[in-house]
Amino acid sequence: MRRYVLKRIILILITALIILSLTFILIKLLPPGKPAGTDDQRLAFYLKQVGLGYMIDFDIEMPQYGTPLEILKDGAGRLHYFYVRPVMEQYFVWIKNIVTKWDWGTSTIVAVNQSCMLIIAERLPVTISINLIVSAIAVPIGFGLGIWAALKKNKLTDHIISTIIVLFVSIPSFIVIVFLLVLFAYKGKFVPTQWPSMQATPKEKALGYIIPVVSLSAGTICAYARWVRAELTEVMASEFLLLARTKGLTRTQSIVRHALRNSLVPIFPMLIGEIIGALSGSMVLEQLYGIPGIGTLYIKALGDLKSNIDFNLLMVDMALVTMIGLAAGLLVDLSYGFIDPRIRMGAKK
């Protein structure tokens, strides 16, 4: 098992390196954009990029390096001609800075000259807090509805739950968000119309969670209920459960001791993947409700996909989402062995 985990971790690192390398090269092939801010702020940013090795600074024009990205004058009256290094040179500098300094660069558009890692660190807690609340609500309710529907298979209760599941699964998430905003925020005025600011009262901050939590929970609950009902129904119709009943176990005992545990083998890994994957943020929800999370940050870093892409911030965001996805895959594989001791990854035959 240890050998298998070590191999998977190495494979994850290699996969992440390939994904991020391709992303970096493809993004850098786009026309370079100029940072926002005053001349002094841009000059400070360019000088830092020169120090990191991404750009070259000359006091005269150097036609052999192409067209200068920008020409600025410092306080001493000296002209600075800033040229962007070739993409592959930037790539190896980028890898070196991450490995040796853990420096992912600074923002050029969203927050000029601020560390991209600090920007991500400020946004990540909001996304995590919302999704943890959603998971805490959706898991028990979704599992409960799924178990209830399986126990009442082909009865009125099962039909009602299944209809609700199909209804919410079919409706796009942004429709649910807009409906909740119109009904409870703009018309009912029960909750804020936008994510509360840092200066808001504790009550306003608490009310601000209602729209995102309810909108994310609706689809998640239905997904969990559908998985549990499908798996539990299949297990309850299996021969080994019938054998357990013939040996004297009651219906409740056979379901709790055998059916539920066996149905969790395919469900639990999906549950882990769903929870961890949600940490990358909901771009639609965060954009509509103004939540300062990872999803909104990704949209801002993309800009208009022309000249104002925040390259460094976009790469950090991509790295976070990539690692979350790869880590979810590893945890999903490992969870099989914990649910069913008969399953051991990498075990000898």
C-alpha cells in the first residue's frame, strides 16, 4: 500500500508538471499585456520582473530583442526599455523560482505587484467555508433521502423523491441562483443581494451564506440521493442479502450491517471527489453573487483574453485547481481500501 501511494504521488507530481507546463507555454504565447496602475507602479513591477528573470531592462533601444513592451522613465530621469524574454527562457526561470524560492510571481491586473500566493490565500477561505457548509448539509440530507427512497422502492415516497431529484438535476445551477436572488434577495429582502463586505455586521455576514449554500446544496443533495438510491436498491436485490435474511437477520439488520456498507463502496469515492472538487470554487455562483472566492479570481485573471490577462495569477489558480483534482483522484482510490478491507491497492496476488 505504501509503495502504491508513493507511486501515485510521483505520478501526480509529473502529471501536474506536464499540465502546468503546457498551460504556461500556451498562455505565454498570447500577446503580453501591460500591468495596470501608475507609471511608478508599472516601473516597480517591471524591475521586479527583471530581477526574477522574466524580462530584460536596457537604457537604450535594442532592436535585436524586438519591440519593447514599454518605455518608462524613473525618478533620476533614466529611460528603461523593457523587453520580454523568449517563452522558453521564461519557462525555465518560472520553474527555478518555484523550486528554489516558492515564488509564483506577482499580479499584474487584479492586484498589481501583490504576491499571487497571498491573493490566493486571501480568497481560498471563503470558497472553503461555503463548500464545507454545503457538504455538512448535503451529505446527511442526500444520504437520508436516498436510503428512504430505496427502502420505499416503487412506492409513492420513492416516486416523489425521484421526481424532485430529476427536477433539480435537470435545472442548470445558474437558474437556481437567479431564482433565489429574485425571490429572497430583491423581492423578499430577507438576505443581501450581494456577498457582504468585510465591514458588514456578523448578522449580515451570516445571512450572506444563505443564497450560495442553498443554491449549491440543492443539486448536491439530489446527486447524493440519486447515487445512494441506485446503489442501495441494487444491493438490496442481491443474493447475499437474501441469504442474510434466511439466516435470521431482520430487514433492518441486513440493511444496516450488509446493504449500506456494500453500497458505500462506489458511493464514498464519488462523495470524496465531489467535496474536494468543489473546493476549486463555483465560477457561476461567485460571479453572480459577488463572492470573493477562487472562481471569481479565475475569471478576473482571464480578463478579456486579449491584452490584460493576469498571467502569474492565472497560473497559480490553475495550479491550485489542478492539484485539487489530482489529489481528489488519489483519495478516491485510497478510499476503496478503507471502506472494504478486501480491496488493497498494489497488494500482491
